[in-house]
Amino acid sequence: MASLKRDTEDAPPPFECLPVYGQHKRAVSSVALAPSMTSQPPSVLCASASADGTVKLWDVSLEENNQKHVTNSGVLTPVLESTFGHSRGINEVTWAKSGDPYLATASDDKTCKLWDATMGEALVEFKGHDNFVFCCDFNKPSNLIVTGSFDETVKLWDVRSGECVSTLPAHSDPVTAVSFNRDGTCVVSASHDGLIRIWDVCTGECLKTIAAKGNPPVSHACYSPNGKYVLAGTLDSTLRLWPIQAQGKAKCAKTYTSKDHVNHKY
């Protein structure tokens, strides 16, 4: 037993602290790793968005050639010298799922923007929300973007034209999360009104409304990779996994709680 204890004590820790990621001037609101088909090996690209209104790209690979991006203080510098962003804070950044080097950002300036990550240039500006744009997501071919806003609506946008193709009067409180399912036929939205809703992309019909007991505000929701479940986080410090059946009332499949995980404010 003594030998086993020594071996355990001598074992390396399971996680290694990476270089410090700095440079933003205000709180970092969102980070997103690029799909593997977007980055050129051995690079691993990560986008970070901040309340300072900027997006920065980082190479977070552990390869030796990545050390050229690390300063003497151990702070990782951005891959792109120039940063890009909005006139106000950014709430979410997400990568195109098609493998193209595009990013979408949702901002407090009431817009969503499409960016060329290789050049740091804005390609399309999606304008139409009446309040902060809080969340965004691409469908799989990345020809559509969905956004959710504090104006309580969900909008679908054509990526090429920048035109709004559908506006869904989704909720009675700010929309906190939106996510396409695997094949892009449905969108899930979540809100501070305590509701999770599933929408048909083609018709705009609400297919299902889900709510936990007591309607705690929903801070985040996303589809599982197979599209059969929605995972939602609520402001009662709980994660819930909901199966998405075609018919009938959704029943929570699993609840995750921890005394170390407290979340009552957003």
C-alpha cells in the first residue's frame, strides 16, 4: 500500500496548465475551437470574443513551433496581429461547420457579423434585431445562421445575401441560446422565460416546448451530436438532458447537479 501511495503521489497531474491567454481588455465572453478541417496541422485554432468588442485568433497547439507565439511572460499572443470585432461587446463567437475559415459573432451592437478568419475582414453584416444579439450558430453546410436576441426573437439568415429569411416570435424574455440540430432541419432556442423550444427551420412552426418544474431561467441549450437530445443549463444550478421525441410531452431523461456547481445568476 505504501508503494502504491508513492506511485500515486509521483504520477504527473492529469491536466497541464497551458500558456496564459491574454490581450483582451475586458471580460472574455466566448471561446470556440475551430473544426479540425479548418486548421492546418499541426495548428489548433481557437477564437476568443470579449466584452471589449474584439475577436482574436490563437494557435493553441502544443507543438514546439507554436512557441513563437509565446512572450517572455508566458502570455500567448494572437495568430493575427490585427483584431476584428464590433462597436460594442461580443456575446458569442462560432466557427462555420463546413470547414471554410469563417466566423460568426453576436454583439450588443444589435448585429451579427460573418468574418473571413484568414484576413480578419467582415464579409456580411446581419442587421434586423431590435436589441442585443446574444447567441448565434451555423447549420452544417453553413449557408444559414440562426441568431437569438434580447428582443425575444430568433432569426434565420441567408449567409450569402445577408437577408433575414425568417423571424420567430420565440419567447417572452431574452433568448440566451440557439443551436441547429445535426441535419439543420430544426433549431432549439432557450430563454430566461424558462422555456426551451424546438423550431422547424422550413416552416417556422414550434414543434415542441420544454420546461423544467418551476420554469427556472435557461442559460444555455444545445443539441447532442446525434440530434436525439437537448442538453440545457438552468439558473437553479442544474443540467438537464431532454430526449426529443416526435410526439408527446418531453420528459427529462437525466439531471446533473453538484454541490460545487452553483449557478443562480447569469
